[in-house]
Amino acid sequence: MRVLQVTPYYAPAWAYGGPPRVMTRFATGLVALGHEVTVLTTDVLDEDHRAGPAEEMLGGVRIRRFPNLSNGLAWRRKKYLPRGFASALAREVRRSDAVHATDARTYLTAAAYLAARARRIPFVLSAHGSLPGSPGLRGRVKQVYDRALVRPMLARAALLLAQTEHEARLYVEAGGRPDRVRLLPLPLDLDGLPTVRHDGFLRERADLAQGLPTLLFLGRIHYLKGLDLLVEAVEPLLAAKEAALVVVGRDDGYWPVIAQRHARLLDAGVLRFIGPLYGDERFQAYADADVFCLTPRHWEETSVAALEAAAVGTPLVVSEQANIPGLEASGGGFVVPLEPSAVLGAVRSALERSAEMGPKAQALVGRQHATPQVVELLETYLEGIVVRARDE
């Protein structure tokens, strides 16, 4: 198969979180199975830098990067406006068997859908938690956009890939055909995990007292990520110095709010913010934590960070908005309502049972999220729609 992947971010744009990692694993995994993959993406990298070169082969994948009109707009507002993208897309679609896009409401996704429809090429969408609406004016704008483009796109898509049953329902509620929705777990490269574990890494980096149980939040410091909800829920543990919470991630402008609200916890040394960690360092942080916690306000579905933490044997406490299918049944963590008492109770239980829960979380990721088996399932789905398109 010749698969065209369209995504605003791709390797090595790791500062943009989980989606670029997932799409990179899909692309390289399909190449490993013998397929041809071309990626059309933008030049985002991080707040101050752009990715390059404009075209390269990486992991057997042909990548074409197009310069955004504004790197700052892409970083702060997730508005990706790549120059030269549309004309290149029209040429690439003509030589593709399927088009796979990510995120529901970007210019790239809209252009990819329209180009695929014009050429009668099967269109595939991985929403990656982007389907829910928003409150206020932004939500009203989304409703207009959805009626004009998203609902028709979902109705005509050949394949809608969902991480969870909740996301599968959202596809249908937003206009997708139930028979086009398929569950596909997020992939994780288990063979690439660090083999050397530095016990004490997180505690040393955060300058914590020895022996203090450690909770870890890793993600963007943003209102939607719900860090404030997590701090408020576990504040009794922190105030009693029964645990510390270490915050890892890039600040999207929300940390000053949390720092002002919880100055006493910061002064007591039980709430620490150490900024972003990448590469092996983030895995060292996961491995040194007693419990990984994530309580987003919005439905982001499965969290790559949570999967990575589980993969190194750290138990999880996540809200329903960041569910990992099978987590509670496996005994590797808790999925709780976004209520302070529920979060606090789950964290207390996870701390008490950390040693037994961690290996169970690790086993779940190995069974369900290893990249080769996830990509093989994706291959099956893609081959099915390509054959169907040829027969129609």
C-alpha cells in the first residue's frame, strides 16, 4: 500500500506531546511491514525553533515539511498554516491508496479530506481526543465549522480510528457511520525503553526529602490538563507531608495560577515544578515515581504519558477523561470520576499498593499497546478499506 499521512507535527516535534509520537510510530511501523509511507507535515518543533529539512527520509518514511506562516501561532494557538501545502497535497493524493490524517479541526485535515474525496481515495481519521466541543464563543465557532465540514467529513470517512469506547461514541454522535468506526490502541515502542534505571532521579531533580513518597504529573501546564484539580485533590496528603507532587512539563501560562494558589505547599517543598523532560530523562522520572497521576478536564482519551509511565512499572491514577481501556481490570491503576474525594482515595490506595500494581500496569501495556501488534491491526484496517474502494 501507499499511505499518505497528514499531520501538523511529526518526529522530532516531541514538544507537541503524544500525537506526533503516535503518528511517527504508525508511519515507521507500516514501512517495517513493507508499505510505502509519505508524511506531509509542518515545520513545528518547539516554541523557539522550526524543524527541518524540508524533505528527508527518516526511518524509511518520506517526510515533507512545509513552513508555517507563524511558529508562535502554531505553538500557542495550535493554528497550523503551512505555505505550499495544498499544491503538494494535491499531487501526493493522486499516487496514494489511502490518506490518514490526525485531529478533527485543523486546516491540514480539512484539506486532506477534500483532496481525498476529490480523487475518491479512502480517507482515515485519528481524532486523538479532538472531537469534543468547547464552551463560549470558541464553542459556537466550532459548531459552525462542524456543520460545514466536520460532520460531512465523518459521514464520508472510510475509517474512523478511536482510542476508547468513549471516542467511538463521539464519532457517531458527531455524524460518523458506526460501521466505519474501529478501536485502535495507542502504540508504544517497548523495545526502545531505557534499560538503565537511575533510582532517585526524580527526587534529586526535585530536591525532595529522602523517603518521601512521590506522585508525578507529566504534561502541559494548562487549564485543560487539570493540574489544579489534582493539587487540590491530593492537598491533604501533601500538607501532611505524606507525599510530594512533582510537576513535569512545559508551562503554557497556567503555572503562576497554581503557584499563587498553593504557595504554602511550594514553600513546604511538597509541590515541585521542574519544567519539561525529554528522551530518557522522562522515563527516569516515570520510573522513580510511586504513582503517576493525570486528571484532565477535557476528554483527551488515552494519554501517551500515562502509557509510558505504566510501561516502566509505575501504577496510574487517571480520570475518566484520560481512560486506558482495561486499566482497572488489570489491577495496574485506577480510573476515577473527576471528583476530589475519588482522586484522593485512589491515590492513597495506589501509594499503599504501588509495589504490586506497577508490574500489572506494565503487563497491560505489553499486552495491549506494543507498537508491532497495534500497527498490524492498523494494517488490517487500511487494507480492508483499500480493497473496498477498489471494488466500488
